[in-house]
Amino acid sequence: MNRGKQYQAVIAMVVVLFVAGLIYCGVQIEKSSRSGTQAGIQQATGNPDFKRSFTGVVKGIDEENQTISLLGTDNAVQMNFRYNGGTDVKDQYGKVISMKVISLGEIVEFTYDAKTNKLLSLNIDKDAWTYENVKKMKMDTERGVIQLGNSRYGFTENLLYVGDNEIISLSDLSSKDQLTIKGIGETVYSIIVTRGHGMLRFTNIHDFIGGTVYIGASTYKTVKSEPFNLIIREGTYKVVMQNGELIGSKKVTIERDQEVTVDMSEFKISKARIGTVSFKINPYGADLYINGNATDYSKPITLNYGNHTMIVKLAGYKTFSGVLTVGQSEQEIEVNLVPKSSDEESTGGDGVADSKDEVDNDDIVLDWDSDKTDNSPTSSKSPATSSKPISSTEPSEAPASSKTPTTGSEIDTLHKITISSPENVEVYIDDAYKGISPVSFTKVLGTHTVTLKKDGYTTKLYTVHVEDNNENVFYTFSDLVKK
């Protein structure tokens, strides 16, 4: 009996211990499960294997599907991510902005969840720099160097070019484009075209060949035979084409990658103003060339108002070369040739180009994306002696007996003086008519009086000093006041 009770007690104790063991194991499993869950959450959100940070350049944004493509600055690897309203987007100052503000070519810092491929944050890089309104740069594609002013930067084959909110190539750029350039440190990562270029095509320009076309206030080029096309930065410009007193103007709007045709037959051409010029050349019998053509000066000749090349030559004398400005109804030009020295006689030359070989210095070569013009000189300046038009208070009423000596201000035939504003007024330099503004003419050094006239307006006079600085000169003056 006692044995049976002992046996039952042992069985009960075993059952109690078994139940206690089950309870203990269940608690431990629950703790382990909770610990594992917390570790998994921490791993998914805090472990570097899942949350990563990079610097890159924005290569594409799809707002409809809410995806973005970024090109890493360190590895040049393109990465594509999803984003939503929860993505933390900020500017370089830490201010929250919309993803719509982010543009292609922007340099950004970003973090993403590598497990879900979701973009967590995107901030405009505060260490990135930006050059805006760039109109001139030098680019060496072989060495991978870009020069902006006095600064030099490197770039790689992964440099992004952006135009009209899409990725373009280097071949799509033009020297007429206006650019924004972005980079970090000494490296350029993106070039963005902010103002592109278009084509300006001229037709029916026969009467203007040899003249000059002005685009806006500073760009000008010699008019040559058709087809005559110019690459122009997008924008609205006043186009003026002038050949002596023949002049026509029209406003045009250039759009990116578009072509605009200007028919010169549409222009109203003003009647040419003509002046009579008498020549007194010593010694008599020397040859006179006007605009490259042999000219008989035994009697007065008629020429259109404006500038004309003039060469006087005779064996045994130094050749005279200069610019004749016709700006009066009547004027007299006196040229006194200087005998050659014995050394010059032995060399058999005077260093002056023949009238048939005159170099066209009006063909302006424009720098990369710059409004400033730069001549491409192929000859030297003309001698200090030059022909100067008659001086008078009213050019149209100058006396016929007035003379123009050859010893005057020095002429810089390689450069121009341009008066761009006010527009559509008569321009006189030292009482010599130059044309209707905007107008350009050969640069004459020294101090001059600029007179601006227009019917119904008060005439204005300005004194300017033109220095010998081997540069083109540009002047703008205030508008004339109505009487």
C-alpha cells in the first residue's frame, strides 16, 4: 500500500516537472522571437547593408511613375530608384522643397534603401558650385580640361550635357549657346544649356553683298554670297543689313534648334545719299584706286555716303592707303605722296598691299558663346597719314572750297567703332556722316565729336577719346529727346 502511494507521488512529481519545463521553454521561445524581430527591424533600417548614401548627378526624372535616375560621381554607375511624398527632398540650405524643383544636371547627395530600392532622401549638394550665364569657355576633350576665365577644371567621359530638359551630346552644343556649369572641387559634372541656338538664313541679298549685317547691338559680320546663314543664340534681335546707304532692318525671334528666314526683298531700302568728291594728288599722274578700282580723278567723282577704301600709288613714292569717308554733298581730298628713301628704292617695295589684294577685315570671328567680337587680323595698321573728311557744323551745307589734309588721326584698319544706341538716328563723327544706328566703321584713334541727329528730336553731341588698345570699341548713348 505504501509502495503504491510512493509510486503515485513519483508520477505526480514527474508530471509537474514536465509541465514546468514546457512552460519555461515557451517563455524562452517567445523572448527569442521578440528579440529576433527587433534585430530584423534594426538590420533593415540601420544596417549599412540596407541604407546607403552617395553623391550623384540627376540624369532623369519620371514624375508620372515617380522614378529617378542618378549617376554616381565616384563610380559613374547609373542607379534607378522609386520615390514618393515621403522622400526627404531639400535644397543646399536644408530647406524642404518639391521634387519638381530638381532639374537634370543637378548635383545631389542621396540615401536609399538597398533592400526595397526606395529613395529615402535627396538633398542638393551644399559643396557643389555653379557657373551661370557662361558665354565663353575653352574645352579640351583630349585632356579632359575645361577653362572658365582663369580657372581650369577637369571632366570625364561621363560628363552630362543637358538641353531643353533632356540629355544631349557634346556635338549638340554651339559656340552661341549660353550655359550653366556645375561641379564639385576641381571637377565639372554637368553642362546645362540655358539658351540654345538657331539658324538665321538670309535670301535675296544681292544688293547687300560686301556690306555688313548687325545682330542686336554687338554681333556683326560681312555679308557674302548666298547661301548666307548665321548661327544665333535664341532670343529676339533687331537685324540690320547695310551696304553703304542701302539699309534694311527687321526684328526676328530665334528659337532653339529652329530656322528663321529673312527675305531682304521685304525691306524698304532708303535712297542712297551721294556726295561729290574732288581729288588733288601730288605729284599729278599717280594712280588712284577707290574700293579696289582704278579711278580717273581728273574731274570730280560721285560716291555714296559712307566709307570707301582709297589707295594712291606712283613709282618712286610711298604708297598711300586709307579710308575715305564721304559724308557731305561736296568735299575735296588732298594727298601728298612721300618719295621713297634710297633703301626703300633698293628693296623695291613699300610694304602696302596692292589694291587688288586688299584683305577683308570686316569678317568677324566670334569667341565661344560671347557677345564680344574679335577680329582675325591678317594685315598691319595703315600708315599714320590718312584722308579726313571736311569739318563743318552742318555736313549737308559744307562749302565746296573746304579741304581735307592727309595728316590726321591714325587709322586702325583691323578694328571697328560701333555705335549701337539710340537706334535709327543719323550718326556723324567729326561732322562726317557714318550711317543710321546701329552702325560700325573703321576705328580712328584720337579725340572725336559724335553727333546724333533725328528729325523732330534735339541733336546731341558727345566727345569721345579712342585709344590705341587693339580692340573694337562700342558706344551706347541715351535716347534723343523729342522737341
